[in-house]
Amino acid sequence: MVQEVMSKEKELISLDQALNLEQKDIEENYRQHINLHLTRLLKMLGFNKTFVRAKDMIVWDKNGEEYLDFLGAYGALNIGHNNDTVINALNSISHLPNLLQSGMHSLPSVLARNLAKITPGDLKYTFFCNSGAEAVEGALKLAKIATEKSRIIYCKGAFHGKSMGALSVTGRNKYKKYFGPMVPLAVEVPYGDINELKLVLEKYDDIAAFIVEPIQGEGGIIVPPIGYLRKAKDICSQYGVLLIADEIQTGFGRTGYWFACEAEGVVPDIMCMAKSLGGGIIPIGAYIANEDVWKRGYGTMDRCLLHTSTFGGNTWASAAGISTIEFIAENNLENEALEKGNYIIGKLLRLKDKYPLLKEVRGRGLMIGLEFDTMNIPLIDRVITNNTRELVDEYTGGIVASELINNYNIITAYTLNNPNVIRIEPPLTVTYEQLDKFASSLEEILMKNRSIGTIALNNTKNLIKSVFNGRR
């Protein structure tokens, strides 16, 4: 046994070797040790490129080709790739202990204070974790312990994460059907429908919270009717139900405000955040609550450790958060996002009027969704089974993204809960010239292709090959 372990150790790949790995070896590692079918999906869409350098809006592949990143890691790169402010901050604190629970440290205390200053209203107490899903888990637990109730209301089309509690309040069955039973007492309501929400609030007397995204991200960048969030907050307060705002994707300037709920002057009882809080470099998540909710939940000696995280609030993550907030504030990026968003949305709406293939343009600030016509290709329909139909349906948004990355060097991706939609979430530092490049590239695609099927047929070889590989 010892000899077997020593033999395996001789096969280890060093960091230096990893940085110089050939493309074929990278793909083989993905196939053998990460996810075989994810590898096939990435290859099918032409997303199997190897990028070796990144700065702000631009990434470079191993051949020196430049790409514009209009995906922005699903809203995690609000201040761009490898931001100097964040990197310099991390270099300045590299001598400090990173994980040391038996003490009180200045950086998480300052980050929590700063979050209380930039979040709306009376939000005050912050718990630090490592991801958006963890922030949602913690927020749900806080709502339950603070209210001594258990039922959670959530929205159809919502995406709050894939850990068990967060998954239970995520509004797409595809991600839930294999993992039942879900956490009980979760009730789904239509997004944007205040009357349906009111009916549910009237029906149950054990509701702890209503969790909602101010703009649904993975649902397809869905903006609710004006006044919906304000009315939801008012009606929740009327029934003694907490409002949890999931600002994981919408926060830190993305929609033209520090946080999207500010557009309607809404102060949630609990707010979740993550993604861009770490400056695109260090993973960090958090939820923040008002004093009343926090004290009802964890405000006694015997309750203060009921929810903990080993890595939450570590020194490096806290430094990244502090410097990220500083960079956004100093560069007025929330206003930049609103102005640039209005600019590019205007251009995209004009394209929608000219090209029926582009069905809808929606969003706020630099959180934009483009919905395209669905795909119907008899050639592909004849060679696939029902088991692979869903994969092909999800290719609808992906084929436009594939065209953009492979023919125009622009990175985008479709939304998880609505695969007909590609998202536009570049760093808030994007230039007007780069926005023009995106709009002109998309127009070229729309001009050359009368339907989504026409675009797909240009990629049919890769699609059919991937489908058949998936059936083996």
C-alpha cells in the first residue's frame, strides 16, 4: 500500500508544469477527473479555450488572441479581471495571519462596518461566509430562528444556489428533481405577481420569510413590474414576514445602484451578497440583517455560535472586500453602470426592432438579458432521443454565445433557468468603444442569420458529434 502511494506521488504534476500544459492534456484531465459531459458541452459550444492572461475587460488565449469578457463571471467581475487596487491590498496584508479564530481582527470588523454604511436603511450586522449559496443558507436559518417559524416563500424562476436549503427555494425543477425530498415548507409563487404573494401570505401563519431577487438573474434577467418590490416589502411587514433580498448578482453597482432594491427605496430585513464583493479574486459571501432580526436570531450568548464558518471573514477575503468597495466608490461605478447600461440597451432595442430573431431586450444598468427565438432543426430532431432533447434545447442561447466567442472574440453565456437568453454582464469599467463592438458584432450575426436554426446549422457538425458522444 505504501509503495502504491509513493508510485502515485511520482506522477504528480507541479504548478510550473500545470501552467505549461498542452490543450489536449487539459481536456483529458477534465474528462478523467472533473466532468466528462461538461467537457463535451464546452467543446460543443466552442468554450474549450485556454486563457492565459486577463486584465480588466480583456482576456488573452495561449495564441495571444484578445477577447472581450461580456460575461463577467456571472456578475462577479464588477471591477474587472485582476484589479490593481485589490491585488495591491492583498500584497500589503500577505504577512498577516489569514485564519485565526481565537482573536478579533481589524479587517472583518471594518468590512462589516463598511457594508453597514453602503447597504440601505438600518441593515447593520453581517455574517461572512464564502459563496452566494452559503449566504442564502445563512439567511434562511436566520429568518427561521428569528421568527420561530419555518415556511419560506420563493419565486418561480428564482435561482438562489444549489446547496440543499438554497436549492429548495430555487425555482427550476431540473436542478431539484434528483435530490428530494427538499427542505420542507417551501412555497413557490409567480415572480412579479403581488396578488399571488398576498394569497399565500393570507393562507399560512407559519411563514418566516419571502426570499426574492430584485432582478432575476438565472431566470433570464427578468425585471419585475415597477413597484413590485416595494409592495412585497409592505405586505410582508403587514403579515410579520421577513423580506430577504438576494443581491448576490445584482449588488455592488451592477444595476446602477449599490444594491438593486434601492431603485424602489426598499430596505430588506436580510440581504444576501457575494460574487463581486471579493473583487473577482477572493471568494467571499455575506448576509446582513437589521439589529432587531439579528438579536432575535443570534443575539444571546447561547445562540451566538449556532451558525459559523471556518473560512468566513478571513483576512484575505476581508481585504479584498474592503478594497473592492473602495474602488467602486472612488470611481462612481454604480452611476457608470446606469449610464452605460442605458446606452447599450438603447442600441440593443434598435436591433430588436430590425431583427425578429432577437425577441426581447431587458435589464437595468449592466445586467442585461437578450432573448432569442427558439431552435427548430428537423435534421437534428431526427438524430436525437428524448433524453438529449433537453440538451439541444439548452443549445439555443449557447449557439449565439458560441458565435460571439468563436467568430468575434466576445465572451457571453446563457442563463441557467432560461436557456433562450444570453446575459450581458461586463465589468462596470467597460468602455463605450467596447460596448459599440459588442452591438456591431451582434448585428452582424443577426444580419447573416434569419433564424436561430440558421446559426445552429453552421455549428451542426459539433452539435451532432457531441450528441452522439453523449449517447455512448
